[in-house]
Amino acid sequence: MKMPEGSEAERHYYQRVAEDCQQLLGPEIELRALELAGGPGVVLRLRYGLGPAEWTSEGHGETVIAAHADLRDELVLDRIRLGVRAMVKQRP
């Protein structure tokens, strides 16, 4: 999985974020990339997939920790959306 660049401590934190998100999404979800964007505030973007369906969730905050907390909230609904999308795409 693609991860943001950073110091060793930052890379370790990003790995923990990915592990946390994987637990929320479930073992059948394949994480593809965790991206960090700056600007006004911080954006953590997670790309993942389930079978033929792909999805991207974003968390926004003033810090990486706040963006991670927002991303967790987004993943709850986005996991349901991805499951429905995967079912529709698998229909003949």
C-alpha cells in the first residue's frame, strides 16, 4: 500500500492509521493508498477496494490526529456504500 513520506515517527503513525482503518473496514477490504494533503488544514485520504468496487474516504482537520478522527467517522458510512457498490458491480 502506498503511504505518505515523512520521518520515521510519521511513517510509523501513518502505518497505525492504516491498521486502524483496516480494522474499521474489515478484513475483506484491500487498502490501496493513504495520502496526506496540506493546505488550509490537513486532509487524510484513504483509497481502498472490495472486489471490483473502489472507494476513497477523506478526513479533514487542523492536525493529522484530527483528520484521522474525522476519517474514522467517514469510514463508517463509506463502508456501507462500498459494500452496496460491490454487490451491484458483481451482478451479471
